[in-house]
Amino acid sequence: MEKIKGYANYGVLAHEKQVIFTVETKHPHADVSEEVEMELPEGWSVAETEAGGLLIESPEGETWPADKIIDSWGDAPVLSWFDGVKSHRITLKWSK
């Protein structure tokens, strides 16, 4: 399983009691940000754009910019996307 680097951001305005997860950069309004590793589920992979940005590819071959599909839910990072019919969410394992 692939891992990606991200940030757990604390004290974000209007989300003070939640952990907000970001990829590639710290949240600009966080009081504290710490680097974390997030583990993608089996079959998901990471690629890089020519400009150096991260892409995440699903087992079905759909690709999203990492900062558009990684979200926060219940103090955990999640993959969150809409497939044109319904919304999907997969909770990721993470560690500091």
C-alpha cells in the first residue's frame, strides 16, 4: 500500500475542535501543523504531474489531484469523491 505525506492541521478558524488534513502544504490558517503519513487503500496509487503536484488514481483508473480528493472526516483523513451518481468516502489510516 502506498503512503503519502500530508499535514494534520489544528486550530483552523471555524474548525478549532477538528483536525483538518491537507496534502502537499500546511493549512494557511492553522495554529499548529504536523507532518503525517496517510496510507492509501489497496489498489489506489500515487502519481506526479509534470509540475510536481500529486495525483491519486483509483483502482478503476480515475485520477484526481491529491488536494481535491483528500479531505477530513471525524478527525481522520478520507478519500472523498463524487462519481457522477453518488458520493464516496474511504477513511485512511494515518500516523505521525
